[in-house]
Amino acid sequence: MPRMSAATCSVGASGMASLPHGRPGGQSGGQSASGAGPHMPQARRHRWVSDEPEIPFRCSVLYEDERIIVIDKPHFVPTTPRGMWYRQSTLIRLREHYGEPQITPAHRLDRLTAGIVVFVRDPACRGAYQMLFQNHEARKTYECLAPAAPVTRPHTGTITRLNAPAVFPLLRCSHIVKDRGRLQAYEIPGEPNARTVIDLPDACGMTADTPDATALPAGIRRYVLHPVTGKTHQLRVHMSSLGLPIMGDPFYPTLKPYGPDDFSTPLQLVARRLEFTDPISGRDMCCISSIPLSR
């Protein structure tokens, strides 16, 4: 199985490249990871963006072929244009860097979450890769830092110990709702539409994938999260509901006052590993993020 990380790329990859961060009102600069083709002309400013804050982090290209590009996205960088960000988004950075305006994301990753994102560069293959994620056929593994504390009973939904009497791994199920215009998602009684398996790294062998597997401060623990479904903010809501809010989360359990991003305190959540069978080539792919969790 090809295994892609920031240190190595599998056979067929062009080698890791670092995408310049978008510069409002200017061009990105630098050459395509493939070394082919000029850059796109200066991008037209998004009509809703008048003063776009700079996000001083670069996206790394872990893998690319004629159909897809796999990115290791830093914290704070949006996957697609939204709100006050346009040219700072991963999508626009990619389009400008490669000179390919047809590039689109196969799936999404929250702006505050770091890790693996797949983009499709061949429009004829777009549906095949997007359905891969829509049908939950891609296997996602996240890592986070959260309190090393006893699990508390949530007000709704269920907890199932998968290796009783051990607490972990456990399956958390609930019904999550995200209202338009409301920053926080929340849980209500009802048929579960969100499912997450929560484990500890020593129990599931994730240590080898973790670039910063060192001692953590007292009271903090590393958790490994396997989303079975993909509701908005699902992992953050589920961890918070168990009394284990992810470190650096400005939304859960309490919404913090709005203000400029504090780049020194990112959300301690990374989409660490993504595994899938390429729907076109049939190859088994494994992509691993090298973005560390802070200590």
C-alpha cells in the first residue's frame, strides 16, 4: 500500500512541495510541484473580500498524479473560500500554484483542523472521488489532545464500551444538529446521525504515525478518533460531550468571544491518516499528516 507522508512520497508522486501562502492582491510565486506550466494570472479578488487577513502557514503536497492532489493542510487555513478568506484558502492556493482552475475538493476539513485533504484536478474523475467520501468509503483517523480525565455521561445519546470492562475504545453515538448562522453544533434526543470511535494511541498502534509522540504535560492525553459518520464539528462535539473537550477549541464546550486568530494556540486536532482505494486506478492509498500537536 502506498504510504504518503511529509517525509516520503510513494512511487508516482512528484515529490513533496510546499505551497506558498496566498498573498492578498498579489501572486503566490514559486513553481508547480510538477515543474510544468506557468502560474495563473493574478486572481480576481473575491467580491466579498475587501481586506483578507494573511494566514502565515504553507500547505504541503504529499502526493499528486494526473487525477488528484493530496494536501497536508495546516491549522487555520480554510479548505475553500469562505467568510473573509479567499486567496488564503487551500483551494485557491492550489489553483494558482498549478494554473488549474478546475481543481476542486473531494471533501472538506474544518478551517481550525489540520491534516489530510484530497483535491481532484481531472473534472471527469470528480464524481468518483467525491462519492468515495460521501459514501464513507475512505477510512479517516484523527488525533487530538484532551484532558486525561474520567469520561462523563452525556445528556443524550449513547456510549458503548467496545472492549468492556476497559473504558476505551468506546463508540459515541448521538444526534447532532448544525443550524445555519449558528457557530456551534449541538446534540438533541433522537435517532443517532453521528458516530465516533474513540481510542487511545497505545491501544491501536498509532504511535508510529505521530510526529510528536513525546511526553505530554500532566493532565493531558492523546486520543485517536475514528469518525464513522461526518457531521459538522462531530469530533469536537462528541469529545466535549464526554467531558473531554479538545485543547484549543474556541467553540466547545463554551463559545469564546470572537477575535483575530491566535496562531500560538491552534485547535489540537489533526486528520492524521487517510486510507482509501483509488476509484480509478484501484490502488490502495495511505496518506499521513506530519503536522504535530502542540505540547
